[in-house]
Amino acid sequence: MTLLLGFGAVNTGNNLLYLMVSALLGFMSVSGFLGHWNLKNLQLSLEPPDEIYAGLETLVRVSVINQRRWLPAFLLDFSFNHTYLQCGHVAILKPHEQKGIGVPVTFNERGDHSPHKLAVNSTFPINFFIRYRYFNIKHTITVFPRPFPCYNQGSSNLQQVHGNRDSLQRGSEGDISRIGDYVGGEPMKKIHWKLSARHDSLKIKELSEQQQTPVEINPLTLPGRSLELKLSCAAYLINDLIRRNQPVGLNLDNQLIAPSVGVAHKIYLLKMLAHYGKD
């Protein structure tokens, strides 16, 4: 429109057209300046979740800080690798304000990923143009193998290490680990009536939680035509066994990791799978 009016003003010599073209060009210049300024003085960092699996979309938390002293930032969209169809949005970011946005991202391969190319774009101030800026963020994100359901096929390849054992955690089954005082809320079946009769207060039986049979996983013996499928099967088994509170260990190239339970142990095993063969 501005170009057409400019050609018309040159051909006709109409002063009104010249004024309109000048106003439009000035408006475009101000709009460009404000749009460029809107994307400056932003500080970004990544806060990924504990578990990210290859080929599965996940939300990575992007923390953004407006480092300007006076003016806010408007209409910010955040996306990985310039994929505008999957982005996080911030309408307004006040001076010195920090916000966290969940940005969808999919990592296609397991292992460590760094750096990350994060695009920030904005239609501010009047949606004439989309302006963008790229940030290269050096943050290592470990991506685990994508779990592949193979329990029925792979359970026969799991090596049982020991029989049932009692843990140090309290449970509803198992042997009596100690005698404690009744504090209220415990079921009646846990009250030790004989000891309670000898004392002035009620005593309860604290039972140890009985853990299931510990198993050891050797990914190379699991079903799968390729190494990636075998590792995916191992990742599925680790998640499933830990969820069942069954101790699980790992055997990678004769590097033995003792069976255990808990989220921290699961993350450690999955990291070993993620890095296997990548060195």
C-alpha cells in the first residue's frame, strides 16, 4: 500500500499523497524501532524436567527475565528451533520481572543435547511484522531412550539376584522391625496388646516393608533388532519395575549397578542407558 501510494504521488505530484506516504513511512519506522527494542535485554535460561524421553514431546520450562529498568516487554512467543506451532506465550513482562513458561520440544535421539537454539518472536506493536531473535543456551539436557513395551518378551531375560528381603522402610507386611508408641491413626491390628498391658500406654508393632525379588537387567540380552530397541526395552522395564517397588539393577559391559529402588536410582539407571555407546 505504501509503495503504491508512493508511485501515485510521484506520477501525479499530489501533495496529499506525499503527506500520506510520509505518515505511513514514519509509522513503519516507529513500529520497526519498537519491535526491535521489545526483544532486547532479555535473559533466558532452561529448567528441564527430570525425565525426558527420545521421540516424546515434553515441556521444558524456560525462565525469562526482563532486564530493562523502566519499560515492559510485550507479546513474547518462545519456541525451540523456530517451530512456531509449538511455543510458549507471555503477554507482558514487567521490568525486572521473571516468569517461567512451558515450551514444548521433542528430542529425536537419546543422549546429551547442548546447546539449544531458542527463538523469541513478537508481533508487537501492531502485528504488521513478526520480529524474532535467537538465543543459543548452553545447558546440557540428558534424553533417555524411549520406553518400548516389551515386558512379556523381556521378563524371561531378567536375572533374579536374591530372594525376598525386608527393607528398612515401614510397611504393612513383613517382620516386626521395632516396637513404637501409639500416636493415633494406626490400625488396631498393629497394636501389641501383650506389651501394652505391661505399660501405661499402647504399643504398636512397626513392620518392615517386604520388597520383591531384586532383578538385574542386561540390555544386550533383551529382544530387539537394534541396540536402540534393546535400550528402549530396558528403559520400559526399569520404569515398570521401579513403579512396582521392585529393586532393579543394571549390567552394561560387565559394569554392575546393584539393584535398588527409588526415583533417584531410576534416573541414574536411565542416564546410564542414555549415554551407552555415545562415548
